[in-house]
Amino acid sequence: MKKRFNKITDPNDQKMPLTMKNYILLLVGFVVIIIGFVLMAGGGSDSPAEFNYEMFSWRRITLAPIVVIAGFAFEIFAILKRFE
């Protein structure tokens, strides 16, 4: 007996919990989170004897955490949003 797999013809099938639009939004949220972590990177000095004040810049202390939290909030929205 040969098994046949059902071909998905409707991208908004009621049996599927997430649609293709949800997956695209999840990818966008993941990119936003990565951008936030890239904004946080750096700020160290080459020598441990000298202190670099660049690590306390506005971009690393304020902007980057806001971008990361916005990315996670967008991820929650992308999972919960129901496209019909």
C-alpha cells in the first residue's frame, strides 16, 4: 500500500496554527533582535590598564535594549496574530 502525502494547497489552512505571513513576521522580529545585539556590541579597550568611556554611550545603554525589547514584543505579536 502506497502512502500519499497531502499537498498543502491553501496557505491559510485552518489546521495550521501559523501561516506564511506569521513566519515572515517572525523572521523580521528575529532580524530586529539581532540588530539590537549588534548595537550593544563593542566598547572595550585593547589594554586593561586604560578605561574606555565609549562603553557607556547612549547607543549601548539606551537604544540597543529598547530595540531588543521591541523585537521580542514584535515576536509575540507575530505568533499571536491570526491572518485569515
